[in-house]
Amino acid sequence: MEKIESTKKIFKYRGKTLEELKELDVREFSKLLKSRTRRMVLRQFNEINEFVNRSKVKIERKKTIKTHDRNLVVVPQMVGMRIHIYNGHAFIPVDVIGEMLGHRFGEFSMTRGKVKHGTAGIGSTKGSKSQSKK
């Protein structure tokens, strides 16, 4: 009988493994992105580097990483971090994984909640108009 090897899928982004991507500079990584995202990363690479460096310091001190900047693009150095992203009301914890590369933080912290429709309120239907408001 033949042994069946494990078929665990290795994550790759544009043909490169996560370890290879983490060795790249932010500007080198931007060459692998689509045009709109690439231009955004090249414009804000200083902000991204500062965020990554501040985050590493906070991880060493065991502090939570919080940010209001929903416009930052996820780069390989952020993979594995837990980042709390502000949605206008609260900080939503997000675990950054490889599939998030090239996306912005705001995509993972929704600003609008799911609508839960309940029963109709008093006065909203013809049968409830005659009821008292109390």
C-alpha cells in the first residue's frame, strides 16, 4: 500500500510564498499588485512602514493594535497580526491572513450593520392606528 502524503495547500500570492513576500520591501511588493492598489501603496509606503514598525513595538509590549486608518493597504509584514479597525462606532478585531493582501483595512470592518426587521411599530398599520401610544 502507498502512503498518502498530506495535501495541505501552501498559500501563494502571484506565485510567491508568504515567506518570500515577507522578505520584500513594500515598494517591491507593490509591483505584484493590480494598478490602482499599486499606485496607492506607492503613494503611502511611508505610512505603511510606520504602521508596521509601530505595530511590531506594540506586539512586543503586548498592547492591542488600534487604528482609525481604514485606507491602509494590507502588506505581507502585517500577516498574522490582530488589528482593531475603527468602523465609526467601535474597534472591530481583525486577524490578518494571506488572502487579505492588497485589500484595504476598511473592507474588513463594516460601518453598517445588518438590518434586522422586527414587527411593525404602533401607528404604522391601519389596525394599530386606533391603539393608544402608551
